[in-house]
Amino acid sequence: MSAVGTRTLRIGTRGSLLATTQAGTVRDALIGAGHDAELVVVKTKGDQSSDPVEKIGVGVFTAELREALVDGRVDVAVHSYKDLPTAADERFTIAAVPPREDSRDALVARDGLVLGELPAGSRVGTSAPRRASQLRALGLGLDVVPLRGNLDSRLRRVATGELDAVVVARAGLVRIGRQDEVTEALEPVQMLPAPAQGALAVECLSEDAALVAILAGLDDPASHAAVTAERALLAELEAGCTAPVGAVAEVVESLDEDGRVFDELSVRGCAAALDGSDVVRAGAVGAPADAEALGRRVARELLELGARELMTASGDGDADA
């Protein structure tokens, strides 16, 4: 049954401030396009548990939103794209990737310090093996410690002096209006972000062709191409959300021999040892239409450089946030 027509589109979201804010942008875009829409909060086990993500599984944050789609409680689900499993599920279609927010990681440090100003031994909290491994690889002598909780609780640990700094996704801080607390946006040369970081996935049931068509109006082709390449890299590496793998892709303008402008997709990726002892990097450039193939090409180069061995030695960890 189609959810389109005179019905109000019910948009499923987790209940955190960040999640409802993200879903709210999708609701507002649908209303702006002439459709009635409202948010429906779906409680997930992940939101109600204080256990580490490696224990409860990162998929717990998305699986219950998908269950709500299947049983008809919601018509649309809005995910942080990086939280979705890389394996396709034919029941669902990612109908749109709206314009992506800044994909970079951000440092929030005491006294307005940037990363290079933190003294050796400073306690830096992060939720992700990807961030921890790249921080250690910089050789700054930082004490990288595990971190879990919503953004507000993470930032509070810096404000109270429990930690000297935290590293979080800049996109989340922007979306909840706390970007002024960022003391440094970490460029990809310092730290490659998680695949699809800063991007949203707007999902519905594949069988609802009318709704798929409506949601497609929210899609940003450049953002969609970029995250397709990044996620393909992750899939080719057979690595999950908790792996110490970074990737970033972007559509850039180039000139041909006749001076004509055309779009290219630049893809960069890395895999690291959790202790920071080694990082392998690779990149490729090609047509945005070949996004998936480009991502897989970069992944194969990383594998040739020893990425599998690095990831295996690193073990499992918490998820990016």
C-alpha cells in the first residue's frame, strides 16, 4: 500500500536531539514540497542501553527503525547513513541522500586549544577505533580514551575537566547549533572521516514506488555519489562501521584539454592499526557515475597495501558518532 496521497507521511527517527533534528530537516523539506509530514520517535535498544556498541551491535540503532517501516508504524526512516549496514536489504530503498553536511571530524578541547597544542598525555575521548588509530598515528603522545553517550554528555566531559578534549563528527554539532564549540575542524590529511559521515539516508519500503518517487525529490546527486563511493570502499574491504577505516569522496570541477568544465569524483581512503603503528592510504579519481567502481578500486589498492592485516590486528571497537 502506498503511503502517498492525502495521508500524513510519518517519518521515523530515534529520539535523541541530533536524530530528531536531522529527521526534522527531512520533514520540513517534504512539507516545503507540498506534502503533510510528521515525526514519529522510535525507541531503540541502543538508545536505552549504556553498554558499549561492540556488545549490543551498531545495527541496533537502525534495525528497529526498519522494523517500524515493515510493520507500518512509519512510512519513512531517516538514518545517519554511516550507521547502516553495508549489505543491501531488498525490502528497503534509500530513496534520497539530502545535501550532505560537513564530513570532517571536529576537536572540542579545553581552553580553545587545537590538536597540535594539546600537551603530551592529554586525555582525548573518542567513540571510534577509526579516530583512535589516526590520533595515535599522529605521534602526539595523546592518551586516547573510550567515550560513549550523546553529544551533550561528551562535550560536558570537557567542560568539567574530566577530559582535555573530545573528537566528534562536526556535522552533528552543526545540526544541533553547537558548532561554536569546535576548536579545530580536522582536515582529511590529519584524519579521514567515517564513510558517509555527515550524510543522511532517507529510506522507505521498496514496494512503495509512489513514495520512492516523492522522496527522490530530496536527493542531492553529488552527495549521493560521494557516499556511494565511500560505502562501496567499506563493503569491498568487508569492514563494518566499527572498523578503523576512513574514507571521503567529493565531486570537484575539472577542465578538459579544451578548457571545458566537467565533474570528477575524488575518492580517498585509509585503514589503520588500532595502536597507530601503521596507516595505509589510497585514492582514485573518476566519473561520478562510476562512484561504486571507484570506491571498490580504492579498497582493492588498500588491500594490496596490507589493509586486511591491519584491520584484523586492530580487533573490534565502538562505533563512530
